[in-house]
Amino acid sequence: YRGIWGGSKCRDGPCQTLRSCDCQDDECHAAEMYAQQYKDHLFHVCPSGGGLAGFIAEGIGGMSASMMAPKGFFKKAYAITKEYGGVNIMDEVQTGFGRLGTHYWAFEYHGVKPDIITAAKSIGNGYPVAMVVSTPEVSEAFANSGFHFNTFGGNALSSAAGIATLQAMDEDDLMRNSDVVGTRFLEGFNELRSKYDIIGDCRGKGLFMCLELVESQSNNTPLPLYHMMALHETIKNHGIIMGRTGPFGNCFRIQPPMCVSADDADFTLAVLDTVLSDYVSGNIDVEKFKPN
């Protein structure tokens, strides 16, 4: 969306960027360019052609406002990491356990095999649980590297909470719900973007979504922070709580519970429609949120 390369054919999902690109359905040029940029960077930090510790990334950016890599980027990046002797680490804390709808894990969605996977939060449904999974080679190297001790690692209560949560996810078919309801959200965001010039981008997959607000789609200048605060409070007063994120603070981060319903999605979209209409009509007092 804001990168050097990429456009309307580079994402896998209902929402594409508004800018055009010359990519084909089966070949994303942006992915190739960003992968080459990664390789160029390694050429300078690892001039010997080896010694890289690792490459760690989320399958879709969490605090970076649901930023989506171009189709095929992770396969290329993972191969480059191996060329330089590093391990590939996929952070699944926010993307894992079916939230993306079509895949249980983001690494499956990207078609790659990490050496290490980290995950937490969703696995305990509020109870503090985290996990690390690795290949046998990595595990053996860690076990033989020296003394390691963790007081709370693998305790029975945390394990029971994790197992119960995973069972509930399966019994309630929450991955499929993430796909169905998430698509409903994203298609609704597309409609809102076509209606309101201040929505510069909408993106995401499953129930991992974001709306980015700008002054105008013609310039994509981030909406001022105090305007975002006014919108945020107004939306909250209508009964919807969203997070704000992104480097400019102009993105609504939308990651509802995986049990959210289609009715919840419709209600949220209706609230957004009402609030955005009031905003562009000048019916929201944004000045009272302006810092002194």
C-alpha cells in the first residue's frame, strides 16, 4: 500500500490496494523485488555469505496494522535466509490457531516451513500460555548449548487451559467462522472504502483486519491523530471498541474474538457507516480532541 512496489494484484484476500500494478495472477513482481531488497541487505551485513542468525516475521503484521506481504514473498525470503545460514522463525502469536480463516497457521497460508514457531495468547483464551515449536535439529542444538531453567515452563494448569481452549476451537469450528465472518467484514470494508474518500486502504484475512484512514485517497496523507481520536471515541460511544495502530496512528486494528457472529459484523459495519458519514458531514466535533 505504501511500499515501493505492489498494487491491486499482490494480496491474497478480498481487499486489494487501489493502486495498479503489472503483476500476473500467478507471479507477483513486488514479491520478487522485496525479496531482492532483503538479499541486498544481507549482502552488506553478511559479506562472507554466511553467519546470519535468523529471519523472524509475522505472517501478517500485527502491531504494524495488518500489513500483508506480497504473494510469494515468504517463500523467497525463507530461501534467502537459508542461503546465508540462518533459521526462519514465524511469529504466530496473533495469526495462529485459525484466525486467518483458511489456514490454522500463517506459515501454512504462505506455504513455508519455519525452523521455529512462536505462539501465545489465543492458545489460552486469556490464561497466560505460550509455546515454542521447532525442528528436531534446532531443539537438539538448544538442548546441547548449555544450562536452561524455567520455573513455570510446562506447568499442568497452563497445559490444561491450553488443551481446553484448543478443544473449544475445534468443537465450535472457529476457524471456519473466522473465514465466513471475516470475509463479510472485509467485503463490507471494500464497500465503505468506495463510499468514503478518507478510507485509504482496507486489508486483512479472516478475522485479522485493518482500516487505514487518510485525508484523501488522492494523496494518502495519514488522517491527523486527533481526528482519529475523535472517530475512535465516537465509534466507542456507539458500542464498538477498536484498537488504533500503525506508525502514524491512523489505522483501526480489527481483530474481534473468533466467535464473533455475522450479526456482529453487520452491526459494526453499520456503526462505521454512520460515524464516517457524520465525520465527512462535519457533525463530529474533532477540535475538542486537538492538543493544546
